[in-house]
Amino acid sequence: MSRVLVIGAGISGCTVALTLADRGMEVILIETSDHVGGRVRSYGCKSVEKCLNCGVCLSTNLWQKVANCKNIQLLLNSNIAEVTGVAGDFSVYIINGNERQQHTGIDSIVVCTGFDNQQHTPSSHLHIDGSTGIMTGTQLDKLLLSRTRDTLFEHPPSSVAFIQCVGSRDKNENGSYCSRVCCSYATRAARVIRSFYPDCEIVFFYMELQNVEVGDYYAALRALDMEFINCRPLKIAGGTPVTVEYETGLHREFDLVVLSDGIRAGADNDRLAEVCKLNQDEYGFLRSITTDSGIYVAGCAKSPMSIAEAHTDALNVARTICNKAVEGNGSVL
């Protein structure tokens, strides 16, 4: 029976682990926290009258299936410490609590450690003063998760501004790339807000807009009286209301401002690259050294991805491992 170590129990890691386990492989799944699910577990569904394809439902029952699968050995509060050997015969050391465990005979390793959110720091284009009335997209997602049929915000806002590309496209934060997910989750969240508060003014400040769905997606949002201003704000002053200065001498006031925080490489990626013999791109995301190394990277550990993209990438990595197992054994799993 093939043995695979999966590092990280978010949606990518759990998808890889369950897919391989369902095909008869023995999987060791390790997670640094005390629960499976990663960041997706704190994301709220963004459906309104109909599904808006946010991807959250891809995790439905996934955590329970992983926890109950007999072919998956789940190690929480654990971290990878050392990897030796070669593809087909890795030996790994795992720190599990205060215990150092050795696992031998590992055929493949999959790194699925996800990402960190962009943390806004002072930059050349945006100054933020205070925090009252300001939240991140990640914080908004947690509110969407806990919403009831009748309640989203404790104090209903009459106006909301979304500030796109916070921390992305910024060389000062080693994030001059596009995080690719912010336009998607922000506009879907805006539609949820509008469904709760039909008269709420909603404004987006943006550099450029990414495709979210086929068709004229943004025309549909403008038809809902959402406003799009093509510029990066200069200053945001928290308060009641929040003031957004977006051109010299021009400003708007809002009850709530949402900073659409993007995706950045995990803080532990430097160490993981060394321990697991991986490469990194210029932004710190992880890459396999060769296609035959036996050590793979899946999901947002390798680049910014949506939930659906991370899920698909995990399935593709699992499929690659299954195919190599078939080639090596000369049989079908």
C-alpha cells in the first residue's frame, strides 16, 4: 500500500488526503493547528436568492469525511521537522506536541500549507489613520459566516466602500502581483450586503477589475447601483463616519470601509522550502524542484487561487500521485 504524507489540512490538504485515501492509499495528514479546515472554515457562504459560486460549498462535509476516514492518520498540533530519503522511500520526522515521531516508507509528500493574508503596512500610496469603521475582507467573511436570516451587521450601514488591492500590487510589501481572489469575494459580499440593506450605498475603489464570471459581470453590479471608481485611495481616516480621500482634495464619507486583503506566501515557506527540498518563486510561494522529486505542492501554497481553483489543483496533484503509483506497481488502485 502506498503511503503519502500531506502537510496542511485546509481545503487543498483535505482534498488530496481524502482522494488518495479513497483509492486505497495510507495517508498521514498533519496540521499545525488544533482543527482541520484552514481558512475556508471561517468563510461565509455568499449566496443570496441563488448560489453565487463562491466555492465555500466545496468544503461541505469534507472535514467530517477526513476525520472519519480509516485510511487517514490525522495528526493535529503537528509540524514537519525533517525529510530524508528519495521518492518512494522518504523518512520524515514530525513534531507532534512535545513528541518527535519518525515515519518511514513514505512514497510521496504533498505540501498544502495555504497562505497568509496581506497585512497592510504604510506604503507610498495609502495611509490609514485609526480603525473605527474599518475592517478587512477576512473579517467581513467571518460576519457572513455568522449571519442569520435577518441580521448581518449589528448596526446596519447606510454606505460601504470596498478598497481593492490592499497589500497587492505593492513592491513595499513584496506583493506586486494580483491576488486574483479579491474582486470575486468582495463583489459577492457586496451583493449579500445589498440583499440585507437594499438602500445601502456601495462603492468600489479599484486599480483594475478581474474576471469573476462569464458575461458582463460588472454591468450587472452597476445595474444594482453599485459604483466603481477607478483609482487607489490616498488616505483612509477611521471614525464615524470613515473618510476616504481618493484624489487630492476629493473625499467621500462611509459608515463602513472594507479593505480587500489579498493572498501572500505563508510565513513558514522559507523553512518548508529548506526542510522539504522545494524551490520558491520571487514572492515566496513554493515550487517542486522536479516532476520526479516525489514532493508536490498543491493549492495556495504555490500561488494565489480561489477556493474552486485550489480544490481542482488538489485533485490534479492527487491524480498525478495515483498515476505514478499505477506505473510503479503495474496495477490499478
